[in-house]
Amino acid sequence: ALAYRAFEARPAARRVAAAVDARMREAYWAVYERSDGAFVELAPPALGAAGDLGALIERWSPDAVTGNALHAFPELSEYAASWERLGELRAGAASIAALARDAWRAGRTLAPRDAAPLYVRDRVALTVDERRAARVAT
């Protein structure tokens, strides 16, 4: 949905990377391409270390990058010369509905009982000991 918003905001963009702060110095990211009016997933949603995110995005050569990871990880700015920053965009219900409509029109549907979120990682927080170790290291 976030990449869809980027394609709406920049109609000339052919390839978009979405990167969202996942906390713990990590980001969820994915890459999509617009091809003949359809959106193709090039790199499926994945989890990456903040320090690796710039290189991961560069590897896919997007026209634009969107998501709050652009604000959460300022070090990404060193890579931004080759792509447009769209960190202010947010995904919303309208984007999700438009994607669902397009999938329905294309015959890509599933039973409601089969609809479930995609969890890219199960671990959602650092342990107390890991937080203490990080404070001591800085």
C-alpha cells in the first residue's frame, strides 16, 4: 500500500522501494515495479539491518523510496543521490482498497478465512539485557 501511494504521487516512477522502521535498528523493506499498469513485487517484504538498508535499496535501483525509515535512519541520505525521497507519504485504507479492487478485477481473490497478515519477523522487541548492552556500548 505504501509503494502504491508512491506510484500515485509519482506517476513517472517505474520502480519503488518501500522501507519502514521496524525498531531495533532494523527496517521492513520491499521493492515493486509498475509494468503495463500492474504492480509487480520484485523483492518481497523482508527485514534488514539499518546499516544494510541503503545497499539493499541501491541494488534494486528504484526511482523513488518511500517510508518512515528515511527519517528513522538518517544514514540513508548518503545513498539518496540516485533516487527520490518520498518519506512523507503514508499508506491508508484508500490505497489498500484500490489494491484489493485491482486484485479482484484480475481474479486474484481468496477466501476470507485464508486472509492473514504477513509477519516478516516474530521478534518485536529487544530483551532487557540487549537494551542494557546497547546503552553500555554507546
